[in-house]
Amino acid sequence: MKKILFIYFIIAFQGTAIAQTTRNFTVILRSDAGTHKLWDETVVDIWGFSSTLSGQPTLPGKILYANEGDTIKIRAWNVSQNHHHTIHLHGLDVDTQNDGDPMTSFSLGHMEDTIYTFIAEHAGTYIYHCHVGDVVHVQMGMYGLIIINAKDGKNEAWTNGPAYSKDYAWLMTELDKSWHDTVPEHDHQTGLIVLPPYQPDYFLINGKSKQQLNDSSISVAGAVGEKIYLRLSNIGFFNNTVIFPASLKAEIITSDGRP
């Protein structure tokens, strides 16, 4: 399994309280007719997650939000015909049964469902993704972010941690169109997969690139004196380096959900 890296920056440019609760999410796991449009109008087939049976998978999956101390319950329902899937909670402190690794727990066949349950003990940014044939399933789009905010939803990196004015989340990866055009067949039991050379055509932030990066969810904007919390995550096979102008005084304050 490739390394997945989470790094968080506070950038210095020269809320309403939410009660602790149980957060319930529904994630429909699909490897059917989803599509994703790239910056040059190219459309690729994807697998992924949706919130309803009638919904289409998106790349990446939606962000799941909670606060420190919340109980999180994710109902996963597989409607993918012949493909098995799981939800692996990468970087979160969960027990083996809720980890989503099919080698140590279980996978979901067609029309099977389960509920993954855990306590959000540490604020931070984490990734959820399918862990069955994950080299293929992640490339096809079966991933998303889980963001755990400070207790009561305060604008702090963690409870009583560094404060910020606003935050952005960047989930980086690459996309090889040939993999999406000819999805490799594989046996979920043995994990044996015949793969073509990986030669990505697109490098993505939140599923976007080139002029699409002007999207307000990606393009960072702040006033003088504001502190911006930029959550950087990489689920691709390639390393990424993010370079900031020295005048922004960017500082790494946490990695993999820990200060």
C-alpha cells in the first residue's frame, strides 16, 4: 500500500458552538456508471461513493465532518455487482473490526452493508478509501476526506490548539486515463491484478487541475492578518511538493492528525 501523507499548514497573511453528538453518514459504494470531467473536457469513467442509491459517484467522495469527541457511524452499502469493497479509515484510531482492511476484518459483497463506528478522539484530516484491490479501486476514485474539527466546532487546529480564520482542504492525486478506459480485472480474494504501466495524464487537487483550480474551494484567499489553515493530503502514487512564497510565513503544525 502506498504511503498516504497528511500535512497541515498555518499561513499568516501580512463559530457557532456545536454540541457533541453522534454523526451518522451513509456511503454507497459503487463501481458502476460514474463519470468525471477533467480540465480539457475529457470524460473518464470512475468508481466511487455516493450518499444515495440514485446519486452518482464523485471524485473525490464528499468530505465527512465531525468534531472531537463525536461518535461517528458510517453505514457502508455495496451496490457494485461483482466487486467487493470496504471503507478503510486511514490514520484514525479504530479497532480491527472497524478498520476496513479485508485481510484482518471483512469486505462487503454486492448488496451487503455494515456500519463502521468509532470515536473522533483527535482533530485532524484523514482519508477514507476502499481497501480491496486498492491500487485499482483508489485510482478509480474510491476515496475521500474525513475532517475532525476541534471540540464544539471551534476554528482551532485541535482543542486549545492554534486558532485560524478559515480553512481549506486539498486532496491530491494523479489520474492515468488508460486505467479508467480499461479497468483491470482482479480477484478480490487473492489480490492478483495485472496492471498496465502507470503513466498519469492528469495531476489533481480535489479532482481538479489547470483552470479548474480557480474554484473557490481550492483557491486560497485571505486578508492581511488572517490565519489560513491549509489541510494537505496525498493519496496518489507520486510525491507532491507544495511551495509557498516566503512572505506568507507558512508553518507545519501537524502531520497525520497529530501535532
